[in-house]
Amino acid sequence: MNNHYKFINTPLPYSYDAMEPYIDAKTMWLHHEKHLQTYIDNLNNTLSEYPQFQNWTLEELITNIPSLPKKIQTSIKNNGGGVFNHQFYFSNLANPALPHPTGMLSDAIKKEFDSYSSFKNLFKAAALSVFGSGYAWLVVNAAGQLSIITTQNQDTPLQLGMFPILNIDVWEHAYYLKHYNLRSDYINDWFNVINWNNANQNYMRCFDINI
């Protein structure tokens, strides 16, 4: 995955039907090939006239939006965020998947939320609470603790100084072909395709632990 201009839409590490029956192949294809591609194209178009920012990483662009020219701040926020959020979402899917967290992340979830079952209930409630479009996230906050947050549209935890561990996309395009307006059913299915090994690596990387 390249991380600076020109950004490209790298292939997924699995086939579009790999998440069946939980996420349908047509949704995966449209989500990756159309929605994510549009964010990438828009981001590249925005940066094409600003060579001084073309060697910045995606994370640097997102976390330094206030220092960018005002003319491109909104585009970087929306399109840069769209690229980051989607790439992160796709990277944390797997099928077959482990039924529960693993490693240090498992211990941290039990410590912070008492149990995985409790975490699932809280995370689902957060994902359902997003009005309109956005994401629910498991993050490590500034205090070094696990926290569940939501973001609107294509905002990211990076802008809040938080380290993302896991996210679910609750824009309607992520689930409408299969689940129509039933976001709750989509969330239930998503819990079956969480790449807990990758999420655990994200957690360990947050604390610079060798993986």
C-alpha cells in the first residue's frame, strides 16, 4: 500500500466474495472499486497542484489539516479521511475469522470493558448511534486506554490524537445491498469477519511492541 501522492487503489488481500455470507461480493466490489477509488481520485486531484505536499504521508496530511492552505483543507479532510478510513476498514476483515480477540488486545478489552460480550454490546450501540454516515472505532486514547468512539462522515481518530485499532463503516453503501436499512443486522454480521490478529497487531504497534 503506497502512502503518498500519487495514491493508488491497491488490490484487497482477499477476493471480493471472501466475506460471504456476511458481506456480499457486490457490496465489497462497489465499496472498494467505486467508493474508495473516488476518494483516491479526488485526493490525487487536490494534491496535483500542490507539489510541496506530495511527499507527505496520508497520516501527515490528515493530522496537519490546519496547516494546509485553506483552499484544500476540506478536500483533504473528506477525501484523505475517506482513503484512510476505507483502507483501515478493509485491512481488518478476515473470513474465516477468530470468534473473539486475541493476544494483548484480548487482555486489554477484558480489563477495560469487563468482557468481550460487554465490549460487543457497547460497540454495537456506538455503531447504531451514528446519525447518517460515519464510523464506530475501537481506539487507544491519549491516556493509553482503549475507548469506543464514533466519527461523522470521513473524520478520523487521527485528528483527535487517538490511535485506531478497529473500525466499522456504517455508511449505507457498506451494507444497503444486502441488509437494506437494517444496520443492526450488518453490524451483527461484521462481528463474524473481524481480523482479530490484525487488530491485535494494531494494538501492539500503538505501544511500539515488536510483532
